[in-house]
Amino acid sequence: GEVVGSWAAQGFLRFLLGPTPAAQRLREAYVFHVVPMVNVDGVVHGNSRCTLAGVDPNRVWHDPNPIIHPVVYALKQHLRGVAQASAGIELFLDFHGHSAKFGCFFYGSCPTAPIAHAVFPKLCATSSTDVCFEQCHWRCPRSHRKTARYVAYKQLNVKYSYTMECSLFAPVGWFPSSSSKAAAASAPARDCAGEAGHV
């Protein structure tokens, strides 16, 4: 999961720093604060969710400990400073990998939010076949209320706050051969937290 999220962040940076007119307009209009890795342990060691201390960094955003969760603590402090020193944060994106679904899709933070909250995911789905708008949803159950996207939305007042999930497997509509399906179905799950799709 962390490795997939890292690849997604790399693609985002390549686009943002690229020569296209769209990227140039974005750079002229906005200031981007990019953190390529929050869970460095996960990316380097291939963990799909946890640090080497066995902690899921995306479940401590509500109250990170500066000793046990130093990266999340520092990042939250930075975001709070940015929000206070400017007109606020316009958009928050958290990239992750998902172990159960195909394709890429977004999770929002509030099922009763105005329809405007669906515009950014819809634009992404319109411009890329990798993103499936039909798999996006906006509900945020109690178990997800310690995640980055929900804390950014609730505590930092970021109106447009999302998790972008990217499949560990393949895009939507990709169907492996029957033997591959059987092998995938019988493969045991291996992870310190059970599944890689952390939202």
C-alpha cells in the first residue's frame, strides 16, 4: 500500500513539474506543499500499512505523539501553520494503495457535503481512465475518523480533503485468466494490519 501510494505521488510530481500548459497554470495559481513519504518504513521495507514499530500512521492523525509518531506530528503542525498563515488550505490529498478493489478512486470526508466536493474526483476521472468515479464515496465511518483526510477536514478546516486509493493489482475492467484468478483467490493475506487499503 505504501509503495503504491509512493508511485502515485511520484506520478503527481512528474505532472506538476512537467512542461504542460495545465501544470504551468497550476504552478502559477497555487503553492503546493508535497510530502512524498509519510511512512518511510512502509515504502522502504514494503509494509502495506505499518511502520516498523507496528503503528499505522494513518490512524493517529487525531492526536499524534511527537515521540511515537514524529512524522505525522510534524506534518500536522506544518499544515496548521500553513492554514493559519494564509487564507487556508484549498485541497488536501493523501495517496494510498488498496488491496481489495481495482483502479484508482477517491474517498471524501462527509456524506452530506455539497455536490462541489465531488467535482475534483469527477474531473480526475474525466481526464484519466485510471480513475473510476463510480468507486468514489464520501462517507467516513467512525473507524476512519483518525485518518489524515478526516482530520484535515474536521480539525484544519480543509473543505476539499480526500484519500486517493490506487489498486495494488490492476485498473478497473482488467480481468486475469482463470488460473490467475484462482491463484489470487487462494493466496494468503500477509500484512501486519490485515489489509493494505487504509482510508
